[in-house]
Amino acid sequence: MGSQGGFGQSKEFLDLVKSIGEARSKAEEDRIVLHEIETLKRRIVEPDIPKRKMKEYIIRLVYVEMLGHDASFGYIHAVKMTHDDSLLLKRTGYLAVTLFLNEDHDLIILIVNTIQKDLKSDNYLVVCAALNAVCKLINEETIPAVLPQVVELLGHSKEAVRKKAIMALHRFYQRSSSSVAHLLSNFRKKLCDNDPGVMGATLCPLFDLISADPNSYKDLVISFVSILKQVAERRLPKTYDYHQMPAPFIQIRLLKILALLGSGDRQASENMYTVVGDIFRKCDSTSNIGNAVLYECICCASSIYPNPKLLEAAADVISRFLKSDSHNLKYMGIDALSRLIKISPEIAEQHQLAVIDCLEDPDDTLKRKTFELLYRMTKSSNVEVIVDRMIDYMISINDNHYKTEIASRCVELAEQFAPSNHWFIQTINKVFEHAGDLVNIKVAHNLMRLIAEGFGEDDDTADSQLRSSAVESYLRIIGEPKLPSAFLQVICWVLGEYGTAGGKYSASYITGKLCDVGEALSSNDTVKAYAVTALMKIYAFEIAAGRKVDMLPECQSLIEELLASHSTDLQQRAYELQAVISLDAHAVEIVMPSDASCEDIEVDKNLSFLDSYVKQSLEQGAQPYIPENERSGMINVGNFRSQDQHDISTHALRFEAYDLPKTSAPPRISPASLSSSTELVPVPEPSYPVERHHVASMPSASDTGSTELKLRLDGVQKKWGRPTYSSPALSSLDSTSHKAVNGVTQSDVSSTSTSRTRDNSSYDFRSAQTEISSEKKKLAASLFGGASKTEKRLSSTSHKVARSTSSPAVEKSQGPKAVASSSSSSSSTGVASEKAAPLQPPPDLLDLGEPTVTSNAPSVDPFKQLEGLIDPNPATTATKAADIMSIYSEFPTSGQSSSVIVNPLPANAGDANLIPGLSPTNKTGQPKGPNPRDALEKDALVRQMGVTPMSQNPNLFRDLLG
């Protein structure tokens, strides 16, 4: 370990500190520190290191970190040291942790529990160490973990703990003001603490609170004045004196607070006059801390409501500052004087010589502060002298940052207090010439506007003299090298507008100067553009005046060069120049009017110059323009297109939101189709409306297709199942086929030859419906929040099939009325089916072990279903039952055989024929399902018995059998 040195540290550690202090270069220092890092990395991981030795290693890590090197390998050892029970080691660990870590470090979470435990310690030194760590390490997220303990410590018996608790709350307020918003009253209470240290610590958070909202703390003015009076009268213990000044830092903080509370408030300021005047009289000006208190008194007197006696006392103090040989006191005097001249400008006149001396002082900091004072003192009578001195100083410095600030202040003073436009132009020229591109581009625009507008009066002579002087000055300056880009833009614009206006300079001379500018700055496209536009203006003015234009060879070469430029802007300007030169005098005068830069441009928003063209087009049969806001109620033009064109357009992207999934109305099939086919395809279960609403007939397929996206299946090969093509030219569908979908067989009935064309499209779509599984439908609905295209096509197809459900006999007997009735009933069925779609199917009460398919169709009245049955041979019964069949014209889709349908029989009927459609013995060629004639007779019998369904999902055994 080595021999012991001073302060209980090893000689090795003291040699490290000595060698670092004696290092002659940064490289030597880095070499020593890197060697120390390697040593610490090796030793700090050794087992069974004595605590005293580990403490020294942590302190050496602090040295490494303070010298700018990485000591992160030892952070965890510092965190472990905070857990030690020894006070010395714990305080060393907290010191190292607060220096190593920031509030967002990953190791903070390991310290929070230790801090919580130490805040409850009986040893107030441990509590103070934990509070110091709280102020440094606790972030916004961990404030709630320690806030209750910190608030509790506000009432601790030790004043040091209370003071640090106030500091911790202040830190919480700075990190997250909302987390301690309910605790702000504690600061008011601790302002009256018996210990001056706690009271002084409370002034800091109160200063922040008052800065944010002074009006909420106006009631504390009397308290602050009383505290300041007691401090000034030396009522505090001697331990708070600093260079024989009673608690000067508390006085400075109180004066800052009073300046905030008394700003613009005469009543509050009157309570402060006495105590501030006493400080002016009693304060010792022989020490720096006394001068600091006096400076703060001046700031307070300049902020509160003005008082003549206080201003006079402040002026005397400023005079002493300015007459001092110390640059620091002169600096304070200049700064204090700049505050007082806002209230009393005549005070600065008393110190003119002192200000001039500061302006010529070799101290650059003092000189800059003096220029700030002059900037505040500027008025119309002294603007020329002050701006000239500022420009001279700007020329002498090399600091671009401060040169930019001086240039902006010169421009601002020149624009605000310029005695004449000539002086303004000359001043701005000097600023541009010496500040270069550091000047804001807005200054150039303001200068061009001033030259164009003139004096703003009707004195044309004065305006022409102003422009002539500007042209003369720019012709002198234009030959100088390294002119800034913004200044060259101004020069080109002025020469183009007014170069030949007075007749003093010829067009060839001005154009030659402009060509020199364009050729000299080959890399600056902006200046070139200004130069070409200026050439165009000069040539246009010459042509409008009737003079011959002789383009100089250098101008011609410049234009030819720009015609092949990579910049499209320069190309366009060059072509415009050639076009303007080729025009006659009258056209040029209209295109490029002379001295029209300040004229307002009138924009014809109604485009009235096109009225004659519009009128002529309307007379020739053109359609009138319709505003966009009036187009929403018009019929879509797509309705008038052919069906083929519409199908092509429907493949475009759709940007409207998807509709919610809806249960589509199934197509109703004519009675004759029951005996024509037994092909099994899965179709959705039909849904039946409870009430029948007679609505208008649905539009045709062509009308519906204009607003719905249809899926075209014509000529598209199936990707799943049996390979075939869906086409209207398919052969008859009378053959019997069976299809198994998901292991379940379902029946489907196709239409007869009387309605084959329409039913083929319905069958094609139902076949395509087979290919889409329910999982895919659910996925599409969950992803896009609406029905798939197939479901929408099913809805539109069901309307087309609905027209063919009536029997031929009914169509013959009723004519157009029967067709309208069928269409309206189809509409009502489709509307009601979209309204009711229960999530769970009703239980199968007659499950006989037959293969059935779970359906999502809503439960309905079985008598409504019985009414949909009609005679399977309509040709033999058309003449007798035409009227009766028109009543029972609705028949559900062919998929109903898979749902629970009960044929109401007498009580002694056998169970074998309860569900004929599902009977395994039904293998003959006869049509499946009950005999419609018998069904009608049994329907009448049941109604004579008085049986009515009790709910939308009736218990059939209870209703029918009691």
C-alpha cells in the first residue's frame, strides 16, 4: 500500500496529484492519467480490498474523471460504497456518484432505495448527504419516490437538514413544476424560519416563482422589506457577514425580488423607497461586495416605480463607478447608466466625457459595453456621430459574430433616425462594403424600396436627385473587388432601373458595367440573374424611347453563354432578353414600363379577359363551367357509359372507407328449379324479415354497378376446387353434382331454362363464394373493417335473381304488376336481411345425427317459411292457384335444407319424416323437401289449432306440441 502521506492518503496518491500538477504539457498529463487508469482497472477488481483502500481508489477515479478521461469501469464501485454503513465511506460514495452520474444514467435505479433509507436515518449528516444526492440525481420519474420523505424533512430539528430539504424541493420545481405544485405554500412558511440560512435558501425558489407570476406574491412585499431592513441593520449573526457586509448575498437576492414585485406598481414601490435609500447611504463602496450591493440597488431603483431621490442617489453611485480606475467598476457604471437612461435620459449627458473615455479605452469588453450604451442613447441629433463610430469599430474588429451584431444595429439606427435619404444610402453602402454577406438580405430589399419610393412626397426632382446620387455612388463602387453578393444585387437593380434615367450615362456604358459584373461572378447565379434582368430593362427602355439598340460584343457573348447555361432560370432570362429586343416600341413599353417597380399589381381573379373566348365557346356548343362545390348533387357521368367501359373503370383505386360487413340477401329461385338440380354448393343461410315493407324496386344491374365495385368472374379460371371456367355460355346445369366444403355437404338448387341466363350469373357467383373460406372473410373484415368485394357482388346479384322467382303462370296472370310485386318483396327481404344478422345460430332442436351445417342465419317464424313453399309443378296448377301462389311468392334460397325446418305434423306422426331433406333413405329422383300442397294443408291445420310463435327463436316443441 505504500507509506502514509498527508490527510490519511497513501504516498502513491500524493505522488499522482503532484505529478499531474507538475506536468508541462497536455500530452504528459494524458500519459500520467492513462497509466493511472490501467493501474486502477487492475487493482479495483482485486478481492478483499480494504474499505480505506477502496475509498482512495474512488477518489483517484474522481481525479481521472475531472481531467476528462473515462472512469466508467469504476462507477458501480462508487454506487456500492453508498450502501456502506460507515459515514465517511457513505459520504465519499455519494460525492463520487454525484460527480460520475447524471439523472438519466442506468445506475440511478440502484441508488433510489439507498437514498430512501438514508433520508430516514437518525444521523443528520447521512440525511444531508442523501439530500445532496437527491438534488443532483433524482429525475422527473423518480421524484414521487422521495418526495414524501423530503417534505417531511422540512420540519427536521436541524437547520442544515431543513435548508437542504428546501433546496431539494426547489430542484424538484425546476425539473417538474407540476410534481410540487401542491407544495408551494411550504416556501411561504419557511420564509419565516428562525434560522437565517433556511430563510435565505427559501429566497431562491421564491425568486423563480415570482419571476413566473409576480401578482400572486404581492402580499409578501412587506415581509421582504422587513427582512431586508433587518439584514441592513445587522441584526443577523456575525457569521453571515462577508467582508464586513451583513449577509450581502441575501441582500442581493431580496433586491432582485423587490425589483420584480415593484415593476409598474406604485403602491408596492412606495414601501421599498426607504429601505433601498438606506442601503444607498450605508453601503460600503470600498469593497467589491459592497459595490455589488450598490449595483443591485441601482437595478432595483430603475425597475420599480421611479423616485427622484433614488434616481439621484443612483446617479451619484454611477459617477463614482465611471471615475474609478478599475475597468470592472467602469463596466458596471456603463451597464447601470444604460438602465437609468430609459427613465431619465438627461443623466447620460452628465457623464459624456466618461463615456467617451470608455469608448476609447483599449479594453475591448468595456468598449463593447459602451457601444451598447450609445445604441440606447441614439436619437436624431446624434445618430450620425454614433453610427460613424460604430462603423469604424466594425471595420477594426475581426470577430464576425460581433461584426454582424454591430452591422444590424447600424442599419436599425439608420432606418429609424436617418436625417436624410442621401445619408441613409451612403451609410448602408458603407455597412455593405465592410460587413459583406454578414448583413441581412432584408436590408438590401429595404434599400431598394427606399430608392424606388423616394421621399414619399410629390417632389419628383428630389426623388430623381436621390436616384442619380445612388447611381453615381454605385458606379464608383462597382469596380472594387470582393463586393458582397447582396450589395451587388442592389447595385444591379438600381443601375437597371435608373442607370440611364437622367441621361448622364449612356446605355452602352451601363450595360458594359453590368456585363463586367456578370462575367466577374461566374459562380454566383443570383447576381448573374440580376445583371441579365438589368440589361433587359436598359434595352427595353431604349427601345421604348425610340433609340437604336447596339448590343456590345461582351454582352452578346454573355447572353450566348447563358442560353446554354445549366441553370434554367438564367436560360429563361436570356431567352426573355432576346424576345424583348425583337419587339416593337409599343409592345416593349407595355411589357417593361419605365419606373413601375412601386406600382401595385392588380390581379384579375375573375379572369375577365377570357369572357369573349368563353362566350364564343358556349355559342359553339361547349358545356358551361360548373364550380366544384356545385358538382356533388349531379349525376355521375359514369352512369351514361357502357357496361364494358364501366367494368374497366371499376378496377381503379378506391379511396372511400370500407362499409361494415352486411348479410347479403340471397337470390330467390323459381319453383320449377327445385326439381331440376341437386348440385351441392355452400351458400349463406337466408335471413327473413319480421315485417314486410313495400319499397321501390331495386335498380338494375347497370345502375347498381355504377356505385358498387363488382368482381368480374367471366372467363376467370378457378384456383381452388374443380378446374372450370365461369361463363354465360355454360351448358345446362341440370346435372346432379356434389361438392364437399370443409367436410360438410350442402345442397344447392339451380334455375331452369326459363331463367337460365340470370341464374347462371348467380350460380357462377355462388361457386366463387365456395372458394373463399370463412377464415379469410374474418381476416378481411378485421383488416379493412368492411365486407369483401365478393359479398358486395352477392348483394347486387341477389337483386337480379329476384326478378326471376315468380312462376310463369303468375307472370301470365298478373303481368307487370306481378313483376313489380316480386321486385318490391325482394327489396324488402334484402333490406331486412341486412338489418338482422345475429352472431350465434339457434340450437338445433331436432338433431338426428344427420350431417348438418351450422348457419349464421337469424331465427325466423317457421310459418313464414311455410308460406314460401309453392307447387313444384307450376304448369298443372297455374290456372287454379294463381292467386294463392302470388301470396306465397317468396321462397328461401336452396341452402335452407341445412337449417332446422320443422314440418308441423300431428302428434302421432313418425319421426322419420320430420326432416325429409336430410333423410338418408331419400335416394330417388324425386325432389327433396316436403310436398308443397301437403305443407299448405298442414299450415291451415296448425293455424286452426291457434299455435303462434312466442319469440323470434321459438321452441318448436313447446309451440307445436304444447
